[in-house]
Amino acid sequence: MHLTSPWRQHFPCFELFDQQGVTYLDSAATAQKPHILLQVLQQHYASGVANVHRAQHALANRITAELEQARATVLQWLGATDNDQLIFTKGATDALNLVCHGLSHLFQPGDEIAVSLYEHHANLIPWQQLCQRLQLKLVVLPFNSSGALDPIAAKQLITPNTKLLALSPLSNVFGITQDLTPTLQHAKQCGALRVLDCTQYAVHQRIDQQLLQHCDFLALSSHKLFGPDGVGILWASQAQHSLLHPYQFGGEMVAHCSIEQSSFLPAPLGFEPGTPNIAGILAFAKVLQWLADLDQTAIQHYEQALHQQLIEGLEQRAVKFAGSPNCALASFSHPQVHSADIATLLAEQGVAIRAGSHCAQPLLKALGAEQGLLRVSLGFYNDSQDLTRFFSAYDAALELLL
Ligand code: PMP
């Protein structure tokens, strides 16, 4: 079946890509941007700017109100309540560092932090460094042959010693959906705080109240969700947000500052020192509203069908898959040819996919794939023709390399 995306027309870059012969299959790295994003940026910068939460003049008041409206929009998109906290950050990495530093006062030497072996470096290294600094133990949860978290091992390894669990529901390497609820419930019973890295998950699966009920903190990036670069969020539950301590300091987060000491505003402003990416935040909120108005069921079915075509094409070529991908992407290698060589020859033919360690070096080591994996990742703007171009470029590359 030939799949064409009704959503492709919303993304201006594809007209250019078609002229240039570019096929973009690297959306897990970053997603292309819809018209609405450009419209918001244009309107924002053309209407006169002001800083937020500072001045008394009308322009500043309007833009402050717009920023706070954007915060409410993102909370609503998440299915969160108004009492939950939403802190704007520079991205998922920044949000995960914020929660890691912000909770560091809770740990005692010997406490345990659990992460999966498939975490992106952004949800691994902050915890690893914290463990080294505070003499905590980093407990690594294994995955099964499909690439999902092994729930039985997780249940054994998460104990009352576990003070925090940091997990991603959708890995940027495996591309497999999974129900983490039992593991998250077990972690709660053990008294652990739960941090979810939803950077990839949020693009392909809806975040809802049910997921939020099973975590305490949640991080994601705007740019993977068709929004601008340099914006992310840290959501914190009503119950646990007061555990966070500020970790970056400066203007506009301060309740009182004397030369000897300072006190800080409560969340969210106490965690947003300095001038935020105002235009980016406004554009992100509008992109989320635009996304929410699209037919989510149709998008999910379309993505699944396209993913199936990707998997079938790769199976015909007898690649070695990492796990059993069922969503969004596929990571794989060729039994004889180096991934970087294939990606280079694909790039020469205008096909953008990614080769390398995908910011998950411990995972690649565990898979025995230190030399790197190829990854094809899909957006709902991709279509069957993109896959046809990819497969013919792949076949041509292998003909040269074998
Ligand atoms: N977590 C996951 C699962 C990711 O895929 C990424 C981005 N590749 C990140 C975290 C980090 O996101 P960012 O680079 O936008 O901070």
C-alpha cells in the first residue's frame, strides 16, 4: 500500500527537500517544523518584544500574560492539573539536570538510584555523576531481547533502598512501546521518586493523566515535538514539586536578595532564572495546540502502517535489528558493512538517517554494537515514497560496499 501523509503539507521544508532530492528520516534526532511555528515567531517578533515578569508597562504585561497562557496550554496538553508545576527549561537535557540537582539534597551515601541500561545519556550521566559525587549506588535495570525493560529484574532490583527511578518509556534506540505501570507502581511502594524522560515517547504516544499519576517528574524537549529548539519542560507533580531545590541562580527568581543571602520564589519562577526563550515557549505552546487539534487516532494508525513498511523492507534485507522495534524508528546494523559507511553513502544520495551510538554508549556496548548502529526514524510527515528512496539508496550503497 502506498501511504501519503496528509500532514506533510503543514511543513514548509518538504517543498524544498523535494526540489533538492532530500529524504529526511532522522526525526528522532529532531523534527521538522510546521508553518504555525514560523507564524508565531514572525508575529511575536514583529509585534514588539518585552521581557517577562519584570516591567509594569503594557507590552511587558501582555507578553508575560502570553507566556503564562503558554504554560497553561502545555499543562493542559499534558493532561495535568493547574496545581501541578511546569518549569520551562532549555530542553530535556536541561530539565533532567534540573531535577537531578534539585533533588540532590535528599540523598544519603549508600542510597540507590535506578536507571535502565537503555537510557539516553541525558537520563543517565546526570544520575551517574550525582552517584559519584554523593557516594550513591547506580543500579542498572536490564532490558529483554525485545528492547523493553525486563519487569521481573526491575522488580527485584528496585527495593526500599531505591530512592529514585529514572526511566524512558520509549527509547531513542529501541523504538519499542511498553507499559511501565507495574514497575512505576512497585517503585512507589518502595518509596522511590519516579522521573520519566518522555522525550521520544511524547512524540508518538499521548501523555495522559494515567501516566502522570505514575510519575513525579517528567521531562521532554520541544524540538522533537515539532516545536522550536532551546525549549523543554520539567513537569512536577503537585505532591512532590516542593522537594525540588533551585540549582541555577540569577535574576527574576528571587523573593529577597541581600549581600549576605537570598531567598527564592516558589516554582515555577524560582526555577527559571534569567530571561527565558520567550518566543520559543510561545511557539511551542501553539504547536502543541495545533497538534492536539489533529486527528490523533489517524496519526497513530498512519505511523504504525508506515513503521510496518519500514520493518518489512528491512527484514527483506536481513539486517540485524536492535530489539524488536514497533514504533517510530528502527535501529539496525548490517552483518558485514560498517554503519558509518552506509550512512555516508546514503547521505551522498540525499537520504538523511543517523549512524553512531545515539547518545547511548552503554546500551551499544551491551548489544555488542560499539561500532555504531544505523537508525531510521519516522515523523507523521514521512510517506511511502521516503521509504522507497531510502531502500533504493540503501541497496545502491551496499552494492558499492560489498
Ligand atoms: N532523552 C531521549 C530519549 C532523547 O532521545 C533525547 C534527544 N536525543 C534526549 C533525552 C535529550 O534531548 P535534548 O537533546 O533535546 O535535550
